[in-house]
Amino acid sequence: WDIDVPYGDIKQFEKLNSGRIVALGSSWRAFQMNVITDSVAFILYSDDNGSTWDTLWCDMPKVLSAFSFADDNNGWMGGSENEIYKTTDGGMSWQLNYSEINPDPYTSISKINAVDPLTVFAVTTKGKIISSSHGGVSWDTTSVVPYSYYESYFNLNFINAQKGFVFGPDLWITTNGGINWNKVDESIKPNFMKIQFLNTSLGYGIGGDGYYGGSSFYRTSDGGYSWAKLYDGNPNSSFNGFFMQDSLNGWLTEHNTLFKTTNGGSEWTEVFVDTLLDFIRGVEFFNANLGVVFEVQQRFNNYT
């Protein structure tokens, strides 16, 4: 429906302990437009810091939107109808690990976080939390919001096996491995899009007070119970992604612009990438020097 929209998306990057970088992609728009009929989801890998890429896995005629590896071998990914798949061979093959008897066709897994080979959490686009503390042998489900017909944006981030956050329209916290969830203070209004913690106390987040543009960069120093706004973005745009390398240095994307901070997020400086740059979805760094910006679009091209 939009000539500038590419046939596929790079959803996520992750670096394994071995140094391998893996990327999850989905060609769901190509599937919708009958360009392809199978292998909608795919995983790419690079063993040379992103200089070259090859296909690790490509065998799913469904949309998969999130993945997480606990180590070099064990990982999970999820997608439409809340299905979750598991790999034990580093992503070369995947088996269905969780499904529902009467799946809702209007919901999907929006984020997965594998804390270790036994502990994994997932959240759906309707706020259902699906978790396992037995490596996927058995699963538990709960919900942080009353059931809704409508999908929303939900994300999650676990600092360790006990403490984690689910965020989107609101912010919830657990300190007992997901058994109980409590909404963080009502005074915290932003719809967080991403949260990153450097340790159990210091964390950062991006979010906005409304749906139509305008977002801010936040910091917490008490483990997520209170958040201070450090920087406001363009009121007519919104932040798409960020990555803090340490407590001072970080990167931030806003529509078609990449920013860098050297003072913990209070000030940001634009970094030149490309004169024809039209959009950047996210930014990740794998060490002090190696980084990637992804789902990048030019005005006349789409590339990563």
C-alpha cells in the first residue's frame, strides 16, 4: 500500500558468545503481495563482524517477529498466533515449543528474552506473558492487562531471572521471576518503546507521551522505579531505537537521523550516515567499535 515500504524487514540482531552475529528477518509484505509463498521468516549469520552474511535458516511460512539466544546453542523465537519455537543447535533447525489450543489469529509474540538455557520469557501484542523455567518443557501464562481485542505494543526486558519489566502502554515490574507483576508509579506516563539496563540499578529508555510523534530519552538509577527525562526529541517525529555502550556513550535513532552522546544522554550530536537516508529502525553495538544500523531505507533504495 506504500511504494516506499520494502518487501521485508530486519527485526532484530544478536551477538552470540562465539562472536557470531545473527539477524532475524521477515518477508511478510512479500508474502501478502504473493511475491513468495513460503519461507516468510529467515535468519542470517555473520562470522566476520558483519563483513559477509549467509542464510542460517529459512523454513517458515509464518511471520516470526522476535528471537533470543541463551547461549551459542539454545534459543527461542516467536511470532503469529503466539507460537514459540526452540533451537538447540544454534539456529540451524527449530521445533515448535509452545502453541495454544485455540490460537487467536489477531495476536503474536512481540518480544522474547532468554535469560539462561532454562529461563525464557515472552510477551504478546495483547499483554499476555508466556514463561518457562524448565527450558521450554512446561510453560506458564499470565497477563498484565485485561484481555483486549485490540493489539498494542508490548516489550519486555529482564535484568536477571527474577527481575524484569513489561512495558508499552504502561510499565510493570516483577521481582520474583514473573509470578507477580506490579505497575510502576502512575506518575510514569511515557509509552516506553525500549529499555536497556547496564546493571541492576542503572537503566535507560525511550518513549513518548502520545501516539503521534514526540518522544524522550529517560534514565533510571533506582532499578526502574523512577525515571528522569534527560532529552526531548523532535515533537513531529519519534525515537526508533537506542543503545548505550556504557554510562556515558550511546547512540540514538530518530526517523532518518543517527545521534551520539558522550555524557550519558543529556546531550546528543547528529552523526552523518548518508545524504539520501530516509529511515533508520534501530542501532546496536557489539563491542566498543563494531555497530550496526538496520532496516535502513534510502529515498530510492531499501538496504540494511
